[in-house]
Amino acid sequence: MEFNLSLTQTQSGFLEHDGLLAQYQGGLGAGKTKILVIWGFCRARMGRHVLITEPTHQMVRDVLASEFMVLFDELQFTDFTYNKSDQTIDVGNGGRIWMRSGEAPERMRGINADDFGMDEVSSQTRETFDIGSARAGRRLNDGLEQWRVVGTPRGRDWVHTMGLEYGDVVYRQSTFKNPFLSDTYKQNMLKQYT
């Protein structure tokens, strides 16, 4: 799908990666949620069903759903239906985005998805990853499922171990190379964080 957004080489690499698992890591303002939302939208526009989790129910509403609406506005994309009570977004040609909380991973059981993504992955559990990734590939059963996780690296935690298990590729992005942030934001952030 063609759209007009400025992306860094790291962001493009993450989007274009066609393997099963890829991680996108970076600090505050590195574009982690944004790139996961772009990935989810691209997959849904292919007619796929994408399941994406956030650490909390409130983040599903305030961060993930909001970021999808911002992206649609930026792209002037209007062929979607957002169901707030179900936390789903249906896009043209049969694609669907399921937004769920990692607080209650058992509520993902029964969802038949094609792809799976996690935002702020280190703030969620391995159980959430295991249940969510098991939901991917069930609907189309085409062998083309993807798992994408984004977050701030926290050392050798379960995310690191999971990456070793599945041979993932890690893309690292600097906050200061994020094209979605203004120079003013970056300057203010330098003053606020040492």
C-alpha cells in the first residue's frame, strides 16, 4: 500500500521485514507506537485481521485507538469503522484491527487473527505474548503471519529470551531521528530529561 509518510530507514526496515518476528526498540518519542500502528494498518489493508495489545485497558483507548485515528487523519483515510465498545477497527476490503489489553490476556482467546503486535512489550507478560501470538495465523492459515513487538529495551528480560527463541530481528531507533516529532519537542525533551 502506498502512502505519503516520512519514515526513517529503521522504520522502513521494520515495516518491510517479512519474517515471523521483529522488534522495534527505542526510548521516549522514538515512534514505537506510531510504527506499530502503521504496520497494523498496512496488514489490515491487505484484508488481514490484526490483533494488537497495550499494557492496560486505558492505554488501548487513550493511546492505541487514538493513534489509529491520528494516522487515518494524516492519510485522509475514511474507509474505516471504529467500534469503541468492541475496540475494533474495520477497514476496507475485509481487514480488521482488534485492540486488546495485556491486563486480561485470556480475553484474547477465541479471536481468530492473522497477525499479532504488542506495544510497550516489556510492560506486558510472556503469557500475553504466548496467547496473542497463538491467535495469529488462525484465520487465513496462509503461513504469512507476522508478530511485531515494540518497546523500550529493559535488558535480558522475557522479551530478550523470546527473541532468542524465535530468531527475531531487532530494529533500534533514536528519539532524535523520529520524523514524527517536531524540533521544538526534541529541544524541550532535552531540557526535561537528563
